[in-house]
Amino acid sequence: ENIVPLSKTYFCNGSYRLNNERFGCWSVHGSENLYDAITNSCDVYFYNTSLLITIERISQYANKLGFNKITGVDLPYERPGLIPSRQLYKERGLNWWDGNTLITSIGQGEVTVTLMQLASYISVIANKGYNYKPRLVNKIIDPVTGETVKTFKPEKNIIADFGQDSFNFIHGAMRNVCVNGTGGRAFYGIRNVQFAGKTGTAEVGIGAKKQTHSLFVGFGPIDKPIEEQIAVAIIVEFENGSHLKYAGNLGAMIMSAYYYKEDFINSAKRCGYPVKESYN
């Protein structure tokens, strides 16, 4: 919506202060624009921009992209997750504060999403505006006669037409995540296959009991036709800063092995996993 120019930068000194509260970033990044902030996962950039964009737009677009509702996958007990909003707080009889907007903008606070939602969401990004209703079953065959009882055709969802320029920008930034950003180490040296991705950390618990889950979403190769690309979403629970539990590492191994089987071992070695040649 052209609220924040792509060239606009914010300085990250490791935290953002709102009134008397300090909202931290995982590192000190210096001056960052949107491209840099996606590459380096700079919370401070998104803290600054969230107050300009407003929680109304954040929740509006989150809903448009498939969050806050079930995907309809053919699995039981699917949950819709939650994207908090000013309206929700009003219904609860609570006030919405700017601090709520800050933590919502980086997926923290009351934000809850399912792995299936993340997979569907990243498919929208990969396809530049659409995805398909997720489904495990392709067809049902009668075990006695062998006849096909029912076939499920792909159901295309037109979710978001934000314009090709917007999607091309996001593709470029997410590609850079896997080259020079937070996923660079995991994807270093994977032939010349161009994957794009985004790392993330979900916090659970508070104070001394706070722990972290490692997240990764990705797609590609972005230089191949869309029909040849795959999308992945990964969560490693209670990663707690352990490098061997980073979801990005697993993402690199899965995505590279999908195209080159032997690259699974190479990726595992590069990420520091104890592997045996016999795993081939």
C-alpha cells in the first residue's frame, strides 16, 4: 500500500524502546531496509513499520493469507490458530496497546499458527498469489474391485493479488536469506539450486521457563518452472539455541535431497550432523 518506501531504513541497536518498555532484537543490525530486515530477521525494523502499517492492516492481510482459519486439509482436529486484533480485544473488554502491535508484527504474543497454515502460506508466496487446498488423499480405490471410487481434483485458491513486483521483491529477499542471511550457513554449497526461505523463532513460556522452537519455511528452486518447485514448512520444538536443532538445516537437507539424493549427506555434513557414509 506504499506506506513505507522500500528504501526506508531504521537503525537497529539491538532493541526498540516504546515508552518505558524495551522490545529486543536477537542481534545488532545497524541500518536496515525491508530487504535487509527479511534477510537478517531484524525485529527492530518490523517494530518501527508495524506502528505505521497498524494492527488493522496486519490482521487484515494475515487473514487474507490464510491465517486465523482452518485450511480444510483432510485431517481431523485442525485448528484455526489466532491472529490477535483490536476488535478481538474489544470483544474481551480489553484495550489494545501499541506494544501489542509490536509483538504481533513479529509473530509473537498471542499469535498462533499451524504448520499446515505455514505451508499453505508459503505456497501463496511461491505461486505469487494463489495456492491449492492442501490434501493428503489423491483418490480412493475399492480394495476388492480395484475400481476408483472417488478422485479429488486440485482446488485452486486465489488468495492475494498483490502485483508481480511485490512478489518478485519477496522472492529476492527470501533468496538472499539462503545466501547471505540467517539461512546462509545451512544452504551454503548446495550446487547451484536457488532456494528461497525464511527462518524464525517461536518463544514459549516466560521468564526462566522461556524456551524456543525453531521454524523454517521455504520454496524453490526459484529459477525452475513453478510446476517443478516444492514448498516446505518445518518446526523443531524446544530447539533452545542448539545449532543441530535448527529448522533451516533440516530445510536445506530436505530441499536439496529432493533434487539431488546425494546432496542430503553433503548437507548433513555441512550442517555439522554426525552421519555415516552407509546412510547413502
